[in-house]
Amino acid sequence: MKRTITLLLIVALVSLLTVLATGCEDEAKKSAPVSEAQKYNVATDAQESAATESGADAGKAIAGAKSAKAVDITVYFSDDQSEYLVSETRHIADTENLAISAMEELIKGPTESGHYATIPSETSILGIDINDRIAYVSFSKELIDKHWGGSSGELMTITSIVNTLTEFDDIQKVQILVDGKTVETIAGHSDVSRPLARDDTKIK
């Protein structure tokens, strides 16, 4: 009988020690500090996630840029003798008002050798209204104030504006304005007080 009781006590003691040992081990695992390797793995995972998101955003930006439309337009400048117009093709973004973009390109001046500007670079384009296929294009006062003068130079200015704008199908004639108002002339030689039609005889 005593032997049986002793065995039961031993078994109970062993079971208790096993339970206590298991609990201590679990607690040690919970409170054990994070190793450097674990920290590295966590940091690496975060960096990879950020890189993936950044790459996705960059991909969207590139896709958006590729989807943006562009068009070719023709602008006219003067030759070296101020006798004929010479054309240049510009590749620009397809905006709601290509006529304004065309005038901005004309003001920027030519990029090819032997071509010369027809509008003073200080000039600004104030706006364009199209009504009944007539484009009313308004320039700042520098179109007159900064113009180099001469009958040939003035004619090149006028025909370059008119021929560039009439490249667009919805424009048949052009009325040149300064500060939104009709003017008689730009440099004192040619009448610009009325809408002007395209002149292909001036194109080289």
C-alpha cells in the first residue's frame, strides 16, 4: 500500500514538473528579444513591399505618359531674303486649342538653319476666338512695339500668322488684333484691319 502511494506521489510530482517546465519555456519564448536576423528579415520585407509599390506607381506614370496624344503641326517662318515663307513641323501635345499652341511655336522662332523669326520674341499670345471660320487672334502690344519694321518684314509677319493658322481645317481667314483690338497696320505698310485669307504664293 505504501509502495502504491509512493508511486502515485512520484507520478504526480513528475507531471507537475513537466507542466511547470512547459510554462516556463513558453514564457521564455514570449519574452525573448528579437534577433538581428529576425529584424533584418522584417526590414527586408518592408523594403521589398515599398519597392513593389514604388515600381507600380512608376509604371502607372509611364503608362500615362505613353497614352498622352501628340500631333504634328506646320508653322511658317521667313527665308533669309524676307521674300518667301519656309515651313517647319513641330511635334506638340494635342491640346484643346492647337491654334494657340501653333502661335506659341511661331513666337518661339525657327529651329532650322536659314529660317528667320517673323514675330518679336517678346510678344505674347493673348487668345484666339474662332467664329464662322475666322480666327480672331490677339497679340500683346510688343507685336508692334518690338517689330523690326520694313514692308517685307511686315508682310512676312502677316503671312506667317495667317498661313500657320489656316493650316487648321476650321480656320479660313485670320483677323489680327493687338490687345484685343483691331489695328490698321503692324509696321505701317500693310492693312490688317480686316480678316485676311491664306496666300500660298508666298510659300517656298
